Amino acid sequence: MKPFINGLVIAVVHVGLVASLGAKLLYDRATRSRVWALAAPYDPSLPIRGRYVRLGLVVEPRGIQETKPGLQRPLPQSVDLRVENGRLIAEAYPQEGAYSPADLHVRFIERRGEKLAMLDQPIAFFIPEHIPDPSRRPPGEELWVEVTIPKKGPPRPIRLGVKKSDGPIAPLEIK
């Protein structure tokens, strides 16, 4: 074969791979559960280029035992995510095999005097360069993120929103 034909075949294969991944993500977004989850933003440290907000997702724990301070720390318990009554639920499932760092796990944190359960794997939400950081909210506002819950792996972010006091979540216009 000529080099031009070889290059064209490789380019078509690459476009097909990227298109199939995009199609799978769109299919998941259309068919899988989605939910608004409270986000706990913190400074990113990924060594990739681009602008993003790194978000920890607050979940409602079910069947997860919190470790007591000072005791020997057991391996984290794996969880499955599901949506119930518009809430993101992390439900413990018994580990059949050895600990796997690829599984989703929950850790407990304290924020503003309240104990929260968060997924241990943060998600990255990429934002344009020209907008201010949406994770910096004034007092009385909370950052929320709408996510798709895939069969396996961490939730996939769709859009950000802000909730003021007990009001509804207002999606942010990020363009």
C-alpha cells in the first residue's frame, strides 16, 4: 500500500474510536440515571493542561461503617452508586475478593461542623478560560453538579448549579 492510503486508514480508525466513545457517553447520558449532587470543590493538582474545577461528590451512605479515630484503619469498603428519590446513594457491598483501588469508596469529612460522606475519587469539570471560577461561592450558596451514574466507574459531570438557602438548584450558564 502507498503511505497516503496507510495514513488514511489509520486516520479513519482513530476517528471511529473517538466517535464510538462519544456515542457511548451520549447513550449513557440518555439512558442512565442522572442526579444533582452536592459538590465539595478543592484545588486541582492534575498535571494536564486546561482549566477545570475538581469536585468531590457528597453522597448519602447506606451500610457503610465509619472508622473511629485512633483505631487501626481498615481498608475502605467498596460502594455501588444509585439514585433514589433524587438523591445520590452510596451503598456498601460486601467485598468478595481483595481490596481494589479501582472500586468506588466513601470517606467521611467534616465541613462547617457537619459530617459528610464523600466519594474518594473526585471528578473534574472543565470550564472555559474566560469565566471566573464557579467553585468560589459567596456565603449562603452551595455548588451542585448534575451527574450521570454509569454502570461502573465514577459519576460523569454534566453541568454545574447553585443552590441558595432552601431554594431550587439554578443551573449555571457556562459557555
